[in-house]
Amino acid sequence: MFIGELSRRTGVSTRGLRYYEEQGLLHPQRRASGYREFAEADVDRVRRVRVLLAAGLNTDLIAEVLPCMTDTGAILAPTCEEMARDLERERERMSRSIDELKVAHEMLDAIIHAGELLPERRDGEAHR
């Protein structure tokens, strides 16, 4: 199938599919005319890429783990022990980022609320 058909069947734009190819996530055959030709299996591969992107993985990590992922019907599952460890490390990195964002969020809340207590703000004056 050509890129337009793959786009229609997966809901990913042709531009997105070209990006996946640039990142090494898709490997279409090239016709003599230069047109990309995708296999039926690429429909499932694109779905797997989208699931992994939605899980917060970057395309470099997806390229590494994709060969070791299987489709369980509802979700993907790692089939290689090493890949499962890579995913656990990525989840730990995300947890640290979430914790850092929570601290930043709390700090911003404190700054906003501290400003509400200023006499100038209570009197309706705007100071910048």
C-alpha cells in the first residue's frame, strides 16, 4: 500500500509517517518510481509506535524497544527482559520529572498567592 492508504488506515498524517521513517521506525520498500510501498504489517507497527509515543517514550527509545514488543490485544508487552528493564528505567525518569514538576507547581502557587497578599494588590493597583 502507498503512504496515503497507510495514513488513512492508521490516522497518522503522511508527514507523520515520513517522520517515523526518518526516525527508523518504519522501513517501506521503494519502487523504481521512488514511491514508498508499505506492508500490511506496517498498520500494526504504526499502532505500536503510537501507543509507545502516548506512553511518553521518545522515538530513539521506541526504535530500540519496538522489535521486542508484542501486541496482547489491549496493550503492548515487552518480550525481551532487557527491554523491560529499559522501560522501567524510563518510568523512573518520568517519575522524577513528575516530582520536579509538582515542586515547581507548588512554588508557582506560593508565588501567586503571596502576590495576592500585597497591599497594592488588595487596593486594586497593578504594579509591574
